[in-house]
Amino acid sequence: MRNFEPVFLPEPRNLFEKAGRLVRGYTMAVGDALLITAEAFRFGHRLPRRRAELMRQMFACSVKTLFICSVVALCMGMILARQAGVILQDYNQEHRVGSLVIVSLVRELGPVMTALILAASIGSAYAAEVGTMNISEEVSALKVMSINPVDYLITPRLYALLIMCPALTMFADLIGTFGGMLVAKTQLGVSPRTFYENAVLDLKLRDVYIGLLKSVVFAIIIITVAAYQGFTTSDGAVGVGRATRRSVVISFLFIMVIGFFVTSLFY
Amino acid sequence: MLEFRNLTRSFGDRVVLDRVSFTVNQGETFVIVGPSGTGKSVSLRSMVGLLTPDSGQILLKGQDLTAMDPQQRSIMNAHFGVLFQSGALLAWLTIAQNVALPLLERGVDEDEAEERTMEALRMVKLDHAFDRKPSEISGGMQKRAGLARAIVTRPEVILYDEPTSGLDPVMSRHIDALIKELQQRLGVTSVVVTHDLHSAFSIGDRIAMLSDGHIIALGTPEEFCASDSDIVQGFIKAQFSAGYIRGIKV
């Protein structure tokens, strides 16, 4: 990992120079962030040595976000069923609500919702942790001990997210579907059997794969943004707060934008 | 052993190190003193590759560290042990795990790592706190734990960044005594960066003073005290009233 040393440049002379410098800065940031992630992937072969840390991170990603994920997914499924049900009832098509709920969840809402929760809870925590370590010279200490901070800190977190983000997405899909089924039964009068048959009818295995692919892409976005923000943290506690906030905001932005492009690519 | 040749490093318009040159001899304790912001820590961080100099060379046993790529540099860092100002211990590991970390990462087997860790902790008189987390021990103990981690790999050069900063005078003298004791027992080369002249006179074989990016005085404690530089004399008088330090009149 390269050293992120402070760069001092003279004041820009005009608007063009200012704009050019801004573009250059963002381009370099994206490049650096991607290099960190590429390096984290490269150290994957050392994961067996970092089993304990991998398990610790997987636990943090899964068990600690399970409750919030369940509540959000359940509500999302219920809202979807309720909103769609009202419209479908106008056309006497309320029995189709199962298909609408499950396809929406598996294709789009499940992966996006899970990724947003992970970006807010886990990505921000990663940025704050690494940022604090950077400020308190722990990252420097690792480098001096000939330990690559990307290998030691980021690789276990990357692989933990790569495993747990799709797993949580599937869990959210299931809970959301259950929520939809609950509303369909109690408020639309659609039996769970009808809900299930319609859901299975329209859901294709391809949808599941694409949903999971999205969650893998989102996991990479979360760790890329969080790691870069963490390693470039400066200015003490204020800097850690800034890195945490940026990590969440930028992750949200990329999850939505890249989510759209992945959807456009397959549908 | 370690040589700075015309090392220059600036931050924007501010030149922190301006063609600084000095040599640290094998087995000696070389102390760099100076007021805050004069480039002491910058010199130390440049030695281990945490900062890249604008120009000049840093030679370790004749090998130019500044010309090496990051991978070679990382290998060369095995020659160094560093005690950071804050201790820089990993918060989620116990003291023993922190000290054992560089050994385990280098592939030393667990039994040997445990033995060497306890030996290092005994040297800094911290073996009783091996199972505590950094947040459960005092600042002085954290520095000692950081020191144990710095020596556990048996480096040839130990770098100390402000080893007594933030400590009370009693603990500061205790750390000084520990640095001296380790120096005698291990026979390593030490570079200490500090603004604490009590510490510098107590542990240093030679003392250099940095001011405005230049070395303005360099010599044994006696020679340092005899320097005719007003800045050096002002720096000494700011920390000592008239009297004797190690038998030297100030």
C-alpha cells in the first residue's frame, strides 16, 4: 500500500485550473481506492492465517445487523404488498401480489436495502476504525513491522462482506416475502398458497443470481469506499467523523448509481 | 550504521529538513532534540519509509533506503524497531498479542513467539500485565508495551519517537532508565527523538539539535552544552536552571 502523504499545491490561478485539479483529485482518489481493493483481493491466499479475524468480521456483518435487516425487510415486504395490493384489487388481480413482491425484492430491493444497511452500519464502522488507527499511528506501526495494513485490516473485512452481503440479501428476500405474505393474507385476502404459487411462477433463477451478483458488487463498493476513507483520514477526531460521514454518503451514492447500471445491463 | 546525506523534505513552502546530514554509529544512542515542529519526527519517519524525502539519501549499513521500492523497503524495516509516541498498540489485542504480532506475522512458530514475547515483556517489567488490553493500562505501561513490541524482533536499530512525552517526571525517568538498560543489554543502535533535555542528557551518547531544518549542534552531551549557539543555549536554559547535568555545568 502506498503512503498517503500530504500534498501541498499552490493556489489555483483560475477556474479552469481549479476544475482540473478537482477532476484530477477525484480520479486519483478512485484509482487509489480501487488499488487498495485490488491489493485486498490479492492477499486472499493469506486468509487461512486470518481465520479468527475473518470470523470476527463475519459475525459483525451478520449477527449485529440481523435485527435491523429483518425489521427493514419485513416492513419493505409489507409495504410493497399493501401498495401493490390496493392497485391490483382495482383490476381483481390481487392474487398476483406474491409475484410482484418477490420479484421486486429479489431483483432490486433486497440487494439494495441490505447494502444500504451494511454501508451505514458496517462500512461506517470500518472507516471509523481504520481512520482512528491511522490517526493514532497504529497503521504506521503495522507498516514498520513489515505488516501490510491492507492485508491485515482490509482483506478479512472484504471477504467477510463478500460472504455475508449475499447471505444477508437472501435472508432479507425471505423475510420481505414473509412480510408480503402476511399482508396479502390479512389485508388482501390472498391465501399463502396462492401467494407462494404466484411468486414461484414469476421468479426465475436468473433473478436470484443477478440479485446476488448485485450484492457482491455492493459489498466491493462498501469496502472500497470505507478502506480509502479510513486510510486517508487526517485531522484527528474531526477527520474520523468526516471519513465516517463520507464513507456512508459515497457508498449510498455508488450503490444507487451502479445498481442502476447493473440492472440496465441485465434487464 | 545509519547515515543521512543531504536529506531534504518540505511540506508546501515550508522546508522542514534542509539538506540534513549526520551519521549514527553502531551501538550508540543518538538523540535528536529541538522544539516542536522542527522536523525531528519527520527525520524518524523518513528512516522507516513512512515519509518520502524530496531529495537526499538515508543509508543503512551502506544501502540506500530511499532508492528502494516499497517491497524492499518493507524487508529492510525488519532491521528497525520503533516506539511510537502514542505506543500505537492495537486496541483489540492484549498486550501479549500486540507484542507477539510482528513475530507471528514473520512466521515464527507460536511456542517460540510466546517465549520471546514473555522475555520482552519481562525486560520492560510488564510480564504481569500480559493479558490486559491497552485501554486497561496506564500511558507509561503502554509505552513500555510499545517498547517490548519494538525489541521483540531483535532489531539492529531502535527508533524512539518522543518516548517521554505525556508522562509524569517519575515515569519519564523510569522510561529513560529502561532505554539505557535495554541499550546495555541488547547492544543495539538507538535513535531517540525528543524535546526533553533531561532525557537526552541521561540516555544520549551524542546529541544533535534541529532548528529551522538544519542541524545546528551535534556532539557528546558535554560538547552540546558547550555549544556557542544562542538557540542551543536558549533551549538548554529553558529546561534547566543553572546547575549540573551528568556533571556538566549549564
